[in-house]
Amino acid sequence: MLRTVYLKSLRDHLTGVGVAVLALFLTAWLGLWAYTGVEGADSYIASMPDAFVDLLGITRESGTAGLMMSMMFGFMGAFVIGGLAVSFGASAIAGEEHDGTMNVLASVPRSRGRLFASKCAAYLTLIAAASFAATASYWLAASIAGSDISSLRLWAATVHLTAVLLVYGTLAFATGAATGNPAMASGIATALLVVSFLGAGLLPLFDGWENVAKIFPWHYIDGTSPLVNGVNWAQVAILAAASAVLLAAGAAAFVRRDMRSGASSASLADRLRANPRTARLAEAWRGSGSTGGLLSKAISDKQGVAALAAYGLFVLTVVMGPLFNALHASLGNVVASMPDAVLAMVGFADYSTPTGWYHGEVLSITGPAVFAIVTIGAGLALATEERARTISVLLSMPVTRSRVAGAKLGALLMLAVLCVALLFGGIWLGSVIGGLGIGVANIAAAAALQAGLALVFGTVAFAVAGFTGNSRAAAWIATAVALAGWAINTFVGVNPGLDWLAALSPFHWALSNAPLDNGMNWTGLAVLLGASGVLAIGGLLAYGKRDLRG
Amino acid sequence: MSDAPAIEVDHLTKKYGGFTAVDDLSLTIEHGEIFGFLGPNGAGKSTTIRTILDLLRPTSGACRVVGLDSRADAVAIRRQVGFLPADLALYPNLTGRRTIQYFANLRGGVEWARVEALAERFGAELDRKVGEYSSGNRQKIGLILAFMHSPRVVILDEPITGLDPLVQLEFHTLMREHAHAGNTVFLSSHTLSEVERVADRVGFIRRGRLIAVERMSELHEKSLRRVTMEFPQPVPASAFEGVEGVHDAVAEGTTVTARYEGAMAPLLGVAARNGVASLTTASVDLDELFLEYYRESEPTGGAAA
């Protein structure tokens, strides 16, 4: 192994690991702190039926703290550390090729095999360290909040979580090593991660499909309730073996193939366009006006991601209409027996109604997540021109800075509108197909509030880009705002005594009045649009005043 | 406005915290000139250019292009300027043609025939993705973007990076044609031979300060020449000490080398008296002259043309 490569790879990602662990710690602490104020929740959990305690994968004694830990391991922590694993894995080798630094790295008198081993060791170290550090932070959060989690086997759950997430990260690592294409590597691994999450979560709800969920690695995060039952070493060994096979395949391909140099690889869209059979479809997808002007180029730059996200959300929301009819009988019985506070804590909303189903499944998380991906990407595009140094040529044309920034803002607005229009259409169509009878005006109100939420995410990124020209800072800060907003609204929102704190979250203004039931929250819409307007103007003004990078 | 110089830099200072990138720099470039802007890495060349183009904002001082202020009239300036940045970056997912179309759309009034003519002249490939180009091919696209609208002022920052010698020649010809038509070329470079070949005047920048501006023809006249003399028997170097215009005489066996400036007669007189058998002369490479500027321990202060 090459020690210097190993250490540099660790150093490159330590900040990312630190930020992720800190975010998880704050989320855990926030949730534990808010839950302790919910009266009667602990005693309710202690008296819950066995089936439901098993479903949550916690012990009765752990109470609301156990609920929070279950959420950290099964959802928040899994996604955050899973994201790190995929990101580090995809960039470990393929990232060096994309950046052109592989040209220098590969010229040192060391074998590719040793380079692969060094990168691989760094990647494994980072993900294991992130996973165990996150668990340590949960202990700390529980201690500070005064919550008793001594009946839970946190380290056993950590072993399962790490083994599962390494499968996804290793898929990204091996694909990157085999192809040199980091976008493809992260795309494939992320797709598998998302499909696994949905498959492992939804399939067990259908009779006869329970066992199919077991083909997804995600299932093994809490499939045998490691928080209660400890490590299932057989499962962990199978997961580790899967990762080892992927690594072996990646290594075999890496030592045999040509090295890439720089970002010259063709994107998926380009490959589709080059193929005569898919060229027309790809051109339609891409649009024809990409170089017509600043706005059309700004839109077309993000068109692929936005279209994929928006159409995906559309299909999901349509399918959820008939899906509600298939599930609501079984959900309704469980939900009807639970107090509201506990319902909110487990994120169920009121799943026994169509509006609660859409509120909990789409408006609370999936929709905002999709909007965040689209609008944050569009918002930080202003800084991307500086990072890519294309701003030098662009601003040698007779256009003002405010026109350049205005075009990025216009693209952000239009992409948000596209996403929200498809969300509206999806819920409406799902409601019609499922015969759910959700009012069109209420759907429109919910969509408008989601648009406000999307614009807040995007304009945070835009403002940071306008002030700093740093696209990475814009992405991190906007994502942090989105995650913190979600966490505050989700965890703090369950405790009525903490409403003042929940008002800091943009999610609160978009969701608190349950718009699918109660229609428009004009105050909420005004707050969201007002905040977006202030951020957009701030970004525009700052962009006009400062030195540009690149 | 038409009487205004093509480019004026007026006591420009640009600081980044405690670091001064450009220090009280003043410079005037007239229409029809090719002005070479020379300096080592980090001297402040690109900072000066980026300030002229309003990508950076001066800490103090001002820049004007054809009489227009770089801050207040930035867009009007860009209508009349073509720019090729150092280390050119373009959109990797666009073809060369789409790249040019995009910028031509933004600029307006670009004749596509001119683009085609420039592309043919440079042998530029327009139908492949920019991300797949070699640095030279990417640079050709940058040159087309800089010249496609026949701008009154062209600002080029290290333009020949990656270009092969034939394309370099073609590019130099284009620059001269452009200047002969009354336009101005501001050529920033640390490739001395390039500047020597095409520039009318040259400015030297060092540690953010303009240390000299010279007309190229005068620079050649001023420049030292080197002489190598062969004698039938060893002649001491001291024989040439104090001879008018002679510097740094060195004797090695029967060979004496020296550098001289101005008339050669005094040197020839001493050589003839010592029975010189053969004599060859050569110009001192301009590089050597430039290096002398850079080697000076202290800059002589800002200079205005």
C-alpha cells in the first residue's frame, strides 16, 4: 500500500466526514431533546403491541429515545453515511481521472494494484470511521439530553449499517475504478441505494412480497433488529463478501484498462445522442435552444437532472393514488391505535386518509428532496461558471453581470415551476385514478407552498454563490439549510411547546397547516416567497459588487 | 471618444488583503498598436487584464478602453473588445460550433462567414465536443471568439499556449493584419520570442509594478551585440578594457569574446592592432535583455507610455 496516497485520501475527506457526523449529532440531539417534552409517549411505547415494537426494531424500555435511534440508524444516518460512501467511492479513483490528476499520480513508479489498494483502504477507513463516529455522537447526544439508551445495542446496529452501506459505496468505488467515470459510478450506486430503500420499505407492506425485500442490502440495516438482538454475523459476512467481490472485479478492471485524462468522457445523454436509435429521444430530452441565450443555456444545463427528477416525482405521485387503496386498510388499523404525537414521531402523519398519505409520503420528504436537488443545482450554477472559469469568456461578451445572474435565477424559477407543476399533476392524477377525491384547490395550494419551499432552497444556494463564488459552499450551505429545516420541523414539530423553534424551518411554513386538507396558508406562502426574494436580491447585489473568481 | 487611446490604465492598484497584485500601474496604448505585456509568473499581468475587463474591481485607480470606464461602461467596452483569457476554459459538453454560436448570440452582429474564415485559417475543428479537444484545438476556438466580431481592441492573455508553430505563424499574421486595420492588440505573454516578433511596443511588469515601456525598434537598437574574435596568439582581455562601447571581454586562449553597443570602429581598431584573424558578431538574444530587467533588485517605479 502507498502510505502517502492513503493519508492524502483520508485528509481530502476528513472535513466531509466531520460535517456529516456533526449534522447527525445535532439531529439526534435535537430529536431526543424535543421528544423528552412529549408527555405520555414513553409509556405509550412501553405498552405498544409486540408487533409494532418489532416493526420499529427497538426495546420497550428505550421509549422515545429508542424511536429516535431507530430513525437515525434506519433513515437519517443511513442516508448521510450512505451518501458519503457513494461520493467517496465514486471519486476515489475515477475522480482523479476526471480532475486530470491521475496523469501525475499514475506516473510515479508504483503499480496500479498498490494504488488501488491504497485508495480502497482509505475509502474503507473513512466510511467505517464515519459510521462509528456517528454512533459515538448518538451516545453523546443521549447523554446530553438525559435519555436512557442503555437497553439498545448501538454498536451492533453500527456493524450492520456499515456493512450495508459499504456495499453501495463499494459498488461506486468498483464502477469508478473499472470505468474512470465518476458520474456513472455515483449514478449507478445512488440508483441502487434509492431503489433499495424504497423496495426494502414498501415491499413488506404487500402480502407475499415480504421476502422479495430481502434481496436489497438496505433490508439488512435493521432486518434482524440489531438494536435489540445484536449482530447477525452471517448477514454481515454475506454483505462483506458482496463488497469483496465488487472490489475484486473493480481491481481486475482497473489494472487492465486505459487511464482517462480529464473530463472528456461522454455523458449518458451524449451517448444516447450518438446512437442513431436513441438520438431523437435524446435531442428531445436535451431541448434545442441550449445555446440560444443565457436563459435557455442556463435551463438546458440543468434540464436533464430536472426532467429526470420531476418526471420521476410525477410517476411516483400518480402511482401513490392507487397504492393508497391497496395499503390503507392495513395501515389504518395500526395508525388508528396510535396517539397523534407518536404518529408524528414515526413520520406516519395520518396515513389512514389520502391527504395524510400524500402529505407524509410526498409533501414532507420526497417532494422537498427532489426540489432541493433541482433548485440547489440551479442556484449554485452561478458559482459553477466561476469554478469552471468559463466566466472569463462569458463576461467578455457585452452582457452585464446582473443579466448573467438574472438568467441563472430565471432558470431556477422555471425549473422549480416545472417540478411543482408535475407534482400538482401527479397528485391530481393519482387522486383521480385512485378515486381519492382530493380537492384540486387544495392540491394547488400544496403545490404552491412546495414551490415556495423549493425556491428557498435554491435561493440560499444562489445567494451563497453570489456572495462567495464558491459552488461547493453554496451546495453545502443550501443542503444544510434543507436538512436542518427538515429535522427541526420533523422532530421539534412534534412538541407543541417548541412551536417557536419550528417556525425557523421553511418546512414549517410549507406543511404546518396540512394544505391538502386545509388549503392555502397565505402567511406561509408569503414567508417562503419573501425569504426567497430577499435571498435572490442579496445574491444579485453581492454578485454585482465583488471580484469574480476564475 | 474617438480620440481617446485604445487602452488607458490610470494609477491602477489592486490589493488582496495585505498582498498588492498590481501597484500604481499606469499605461497608455494607442490605436493600431500591438502592445506586448511582459512579465514573469505572478507579476500582475492577468490581474491587470481582468481589471480592464471588469472581472476584478480596482482597489484604486481606473482603466479605460476607447475612453470608456471599465466599471461604469463595462458592457459598452465588451462590445468593442475581444478577449482570450489565460488557461482558457469553455463548456466541455458543447461542440466548438455550438460554443461559438452561443457566444455569437450573446454578442450579436457576428457574421458567420467571418467565423468560418477564421476556423479555416486556424484549421479549427468545430464539430467535436470541446471536452474532447486538445489544448491547442481549444485555444483555436478561443482565438475565433476573440476575433470573430472584428473588435477594435483585442486582449490576449498567453494566446499561443498549445498552438503548433504553423498556427502560431498564422495567428501572428492575423494580429498584424488586425493592427494594420487600425485596431489594437494587447498581448500579454511570458513567451519573449512571440512578443519580439509581433509587438510594436512592450511593457515590462514585475511584482505588480510597470518597470519600463519601450518601443521594440528602440529596444533592438539599444540591445547589445556579442562579438567573437580569433587571434594568431593569445590576447589578454585587458586589451579591450576602456574601449568605447565594449563590455565583459573574456579571453580564452586565442579567442576573445565581448559584448558591445553602438559603433564598432573602436573595437575593430583594437582588434586590428592585435592582428585579428577572424571576427563574428551576433545579436544578444532579447531574452537576455528581458531577464536583465527582471533581475534588477529594485523596480524603478511605475512608468507611463
